[in-house]
Amino acid sequence: MGGLQACSERVFVQADFDRFAELSGDHNPIHVDPGFAARSRFGRTVAHGVLLMSVLRGLVEQLAPGARMSAQTVMFPAPTFACEPMAFCAAITGRSGRETHFSLEVRRIADGVVTCQGSCTVQP
């Protein structure tokens, strides 16, 4: 990632997934039921995509305090599991008029696999 950036590391545990399910109302068993998730293609529970985006949004806020998000794109090329250290980064990629553009990324620290990537635009 290039440009001015804000990054942080985070390790989610199953209790984080469970609390986010309570907060969001998203009780999909792939996030909150280890027995169900063990039989899925992932083999264990995975983070809610919106949970990952919430952390990234907080990083955007550090670089553009008070700005409102006007657009975002995101994809999840790999799962984010509990108990794995993750690196979160939001980087300014450009400005046009009053808009600031960001690239967004979540990467597993152990193997470098990107689990979430995208972009967003914010305005004051």
C-alpha cells in the first residue's frame, strides 16, 4: 500500500465474533457455530465481513477525521479466522475535489494472505 496510511494489528477470538453477531443481528452459523463451521469448506468459524470493515473504517477515520464514507467496494478472497494475528491497513491513494480515496486491506500476518481488500471514498 502506498501513500499516507494507518495500520494496526488485531487478533479476534470467537467471543469477538459472538459479540459482533449480537450487535449486528447476523447470527449466520459460519460465524458463531464452531460445530457447523467445522463441517464447512472453511473448517472453522470466520469473521463477519462487516466486522473487518469496521476496523478498516476506524483506520480511515484516523486519516480523515469526521469524513463520511460516500462509496466503498470490498471483497473477501480468503477467510479471516479467530486466533490468527491480522494486519489492517487503510492508505490514501488520491484526492479529487473534496473526495479522498483509500485502499483497504486485511492480511494474515503468518502467511501474508489477503483476506479482505477494497477501496473507499470519503468526503468532509
